[in-house]
Amino acid sequence: MPNFNSPRAICISPARITALKPSLIKTKGAVINTGICGSSVSRVNSYIPAYSIFKHTLHHMTKTYAKEFAPYDVRVNMISPGVLETAVDKSEKSLQTPKGKQINLDEIVSLLYYLMEDQACNITGQNIEVAGGYCL
């Protein structure tokens, strides 16, 4: 299990990343942002435009900070889930994934734990989609 007593961050703003930079460098921490399935492709979503714009920006921010922090052994990644089993706004279309099932929250948590571990020391700047192939 990761040591959450050292400065590590989960989905924080640019101002916070800047403020935490000395601590993250000192402890070789990790930042994990929470994205949305499909943020790596340019797709217009008129259903929730502000949310969609934010998540696309967060994807770019993740890559930018990953490049900035890489020389200091600080990892910055993003986990982008698909439709979770607990989602309140499931539509019939959102349930149609190539794997034929929704995402269990435990899958996301397991990945988050792994990315915080030292075994993931060379994974940085990545947007990892856990979506059952939804965005293929």
C-alpha cells in the first residue's frame, strides 16, 4: 500500500501543484488527476460543455506537468474512468461498451494505488482510460 504520509497529490489545481513543487521534488511524490474517458481525442460534448472543456484541459495540464517534473522523479498521470457502476446519469448508449460491462470503483482505486507505488516509477504523463473499450 502506498505511503500517503509523504506529499502526494490527487487531482490538484495548477496553483497547488506549484505550491507543492518543493515537497513533491523532495519526496519524489506523484500527482494523479481524474479525467474522463475520451479526453485524449477532440470530441465536442454539448451535454456538459464546461465539464468537457475542463477535463480536456486537465489532460493537457497532466502532460505539461509530467514533462516539467520528470527530471525530479515526480510522476504526473491521469486516470480517466468510463461509466461507473455507481453513476447516476447512465444512458442506454453509455452502457454499450465493447467489454459489455460498467466500471467497478475498485478497478479505479487499484490503479490509483499502483500509480502511487514506486513500481510505477517510469509511468508519467499518461492518461490511463479504464472504460471497457468505450472510447475505441
